[in-house]
Amino acid sequence: MSSPAVAIHILAHLCNLEHYHWSQSPEAEGLAAALSKLGDTPDETYLNPIRTFHTNTITELLTTVAGITGLLISLALILIMTSSTEFIRQASYELFWYTHHVFIIFFIGLAIHGAGRIVRGQTAESLLLHNVTFCRDHLAEWQTAARCPVPQFSGKEPSAWKWVLGPVVLYACERIIRFWRFQQEVVITKVVSHPSGVLELHMKKRDFKMAPGQYVLIQCPSISSLEWHPFTLTSAPQEDFFSVHIRAAGDWTEALCKAFGAEGPALKEPWSLPRLAVDGPFGAALTDVFHYPVSMCIATGIGVTPFAALLKSIWYQCCESQTQWKLSKVYFYWICRDPGAFEWFADLLLSLETRMSEQGKTHFLSYHIFLTGWDENQAFHIALHWDENTDVITGLRQKTFYGRPNWNHEFRQVAYSHPRSEWKTEQVGSLPGRECCRVHGRYTNILVILNASCSLETGPEKSLYVTISTCSSLPNNINYQEIYFLGGYVTKFLRDRGGQCCDQKAFIHPCVPTDARLSPQKRTSTRSPADTSAVHLLQKQSSQGFKDKIVRKAGNLTNAYVYEVGPGPGGITRSILNAGVAELLVVEKDSRFIPGLQMLSDAAPGKLRIVHGDVLTFKIERAFPESLKRQWED
């Protein structure tokens, strides 16, 4: 709202200046000309700030207090707004920080903007003597008629300083407090350099009190005496220190890591460490999770940082404390793109794993890590080590999931596991992540609406279309089981083709008759009794619980079909083979994953068939083994 208001304000003043300038021209007449001529004699006051026609509006603008300060205010506001964009903040935080300090110029200019009293009005005494309605139409009678004395004008008293004074006083108090905190000693008790370029600092400061989820401002005078950078606290309030994790992601953070020797072969000695100043803590605390028996914590990307302090605090309060807390179960989800970001946080989770195992409370915390990005080497390495007891990336007992979570499935699982519990969801991270949680949180009982005849799926948009077309083209005796669909794309897909949906977030599969929506009995009757001939569609976005369910059923399947396996479900493919499935067909378009799948095929000759191609153009009835096609035809 500030940008349009500033633009309208500037445009209105420019139009007024042009009108004032025109009123001084020889062609001007009427009331505007009469008012502009006032002030030509010593005993008269003026209304028009432009006193001659032989000038221009730009000159007049730059020779008035209002014009000069207005220009400075506008430039300061433009600098502040443009440097606040996400691109500038990420590319050069220093530019963002320094340009925001021109607000000092903004407030000074705003306070004296009206000091020139360029906006003038008729005085109260003159209004009492002047008959405005009569004199407006009798300009020639001014001074001669008793009712029309020469009007007197004066500049309006400036009042902007009254609105500026309060914020300036508060800011001055804040600067005084910050200076006082700057003088307080900060003792660095521990420095840890993580392999992923993250510097961990443990510090102590007198009378420092914090809560999970808060942040501090840190200044390093040897790097810059003006810059304060915010960092989320990663320690728990119960610990006798406070800590931050700093990633080298800019000029200032890189200089700080270098100052602590993180880039060298060894960290610096304690006596040679640079001095740090700490202000804070600030921000709202993440303490609502303690007020519910079940809490879900969801973090995306760098949003995981405040949960480090929260998970530690949960452990101290609910697992080591003798006090009985309401919180009894925590579900933690982290969706991250960069595998390197797992390193320092995995150490924390490993420590919590060990402590909970020692005290027999492994059920208290259930965590799920989703990796959305990997390279070719990682994919091959993951496929080889999928059956190991610990995760190949994090080293944790809980395996890392690849792709994005199916929130409908996750929320439903929590709701079914705690049917009588009141539960709380905390989301920290990107806006799309929070919106996703809100949307899917309203549909936790979606499978109550749908039964096995209906279908739900998650995955790339194109896979939804191919599943629909594949289902429509197969014989009726093929029984699709537990295929999860995210309803948004499919709902639109069916509406465009005249299809019907049984809910905003779900749809009836095209291969199920429309009347199957009428009752559970009819829906059940549409299913094929051939439980040993089922086709299961998997992809890397499928949830782990769904994959485990498929593996458990694999021993009863004659055939199975897997597409877009990626590196994660490669282990599931191996598990399905080991479970005893007779024939398995895998369609994979990414050549990076073919070598790992080929190794599985060599280990199980005759059971695994690999098709290198795009699932969109792949015809399932043509590529399946002849034995399976004959089974369908029969």
C-alpha cells in the first residue's frame, strides 16, 4: 500500500506545481490569476509559492524545502523497497542491510518536509472579514467593497514531526539497549566445524534467557562494526549455553567462518578467536507443541533450524524431567533438497535416537526425512546399500524418503493412530509447504469417503494422466489396489472430459462404473475377485507406509508392474522380488538408474524385466510378458 500512496502523493504535488506555474502566465485569468497576483506589494500576503512565470517547475521544486526533502524521502523509500526483494537479500545481504539504514534520512526528511510551509491557507481572521461566496464572483471589487478586503494567507504549521517523534524515541531506546548489550561479554565455549560448511558456535552470556524458536542478532566487530545478522538458536533452554549454526552463504558468513579457522586444517586457539556481540533473543517461541498430547512438526529447507532447539527442549522436558507433561508423541517431518544440509541435523537426531533407546522411549519421537534432490552417484550408491540397517546419507536407523510426502496419507495415519487425541501441527519453512499442510489437514479422513474401488495417488502431473489412460485400457479383471492420487490435477482432468468426482479432493477411477459411487455394497461388487493377479503402480513420491504394504502383499501376487522407480524404490523393487512375486516389470525413463536395476535383474534371471522408456508412451498391454497377457485374456 505504501508504493501507490507515495506515487499518488508525488503526482498530486507535481500537478499542483504545474497549476501554480500556469496561474502566473499572462493568459491566466479569473480567480487563479487574482490569487497568484497577491503578494506583489509589501503589505500583502501570497498564496501561490511560484512568484514568476519566467521559471520552470523543476527549478521551483529543487529550491523549496518541501521539494528537496520530498526528493530525498522518495529516493530513500525506493532504495529500501528495491533492496527488500528476496533476490537482493539472498545475493547480497550487506546491500540489504546498509540500504535499510537510509531510513534515517527518510525520517529526518519527513520531519522537516513541511518546514517551508509551502501549503498555505486563508487565515481565520481573514475568513471572518471576507465574504467568500460574494468575493469569488466580484474580483474587481476587492479592496473597494467592505465585504471583500484583500484575503490574508499563511503557511500551515508542520505537524509530521509529531508522528515521527514516537518511533524515533523508540528506535533511540532500542539502539541504547543494543549498545548496552554490545558491551556485555560473550564467552565462546565451543566451536565445531561441520563438513557441510556449517560453523557451530556455543556461547555463554550473563542473564541470557531463551525459548525454542527464537533468534539472536550477532555482530563481529573485526568484520564489520555496523552489520548485525540474525541466526536462529539451536540449543535448548535447559542447556547451560546457547548455540547457533552458521552456514557460509555470503560475504559476511564466509568471513566469519574464516575468522574462526573453519576453512583451515584446524580451528583457531580460544585466545585468538574474534570477539562477538549478541543482541536478543527475539521472536515468538514454539511452545504450543507442549499443550497437546500429539504434535506434528513440519520443516522445509532451512526452516528446520528452530526445530533443533525444539526437539532438544522436548527431550529435556518430556523424557528426562520427572514432571508429567501432556505431550506424549511427536511426529517430525523435514523436506530438504540439499543432502549436505542433513549432516549437522543428523547428528542431533542420532543423539536423540541413542538417548531414547537407552531409556526405552523410542516410541516418543517419530521422524521422517524427505530428500527432494540427488545426483547420479548418490542414486547408484543408495540402490546398492538400500537393505542396510542405517541410512546411507544420514547414518540414522530411519531411512530417508526420496521425493515429497503424501500429506493426505501422513495426516490420515496420525489421525488413525490417535483417534481420541487432540493434536497440533507446527509448520516452519516455505509458504507452499505451510499452505499444503493447511489444505490437506482438512481431509484427514479421505479414505472414509473412498473405498478400495476408488483411487488416490501422489506424484508428477503426467503420471496421473497415464494412470487414468492405462486403467481405462486394461481388461476389467485387473484389480487396482491402494493407488494414491492427489486430487487437484485429476479433478480438473476429469471435468475437462466430462468425468465425475466424488469429492473435491478425490475422484472415482475411470475403470470403476459411475454407479459404484452409490453405496459401499455396490462399490464392493465392482471389484474383481482375482486377488492373485494385481497391478501395483509405484513411484518415488509414494509414501514408505504404502511401499511396505505393497511388499507385504508381494508374496501373494503373480505379477507386479513398477514405473518411475528412481533410486529410492529400487530397494522396494528388490524387496518385491525377494517376497516371491513371479514376474516383475519395471519401466524407467532415467538412464542414470538403469545400471542399478540391471544389477537386480542379473541377480534374479527371468523374474525382472526392465524397459528403458517414458511411461507416457509406454503401452502396458504390449510390453508385459506373454504369460501375463494370456492370463488377462483368460
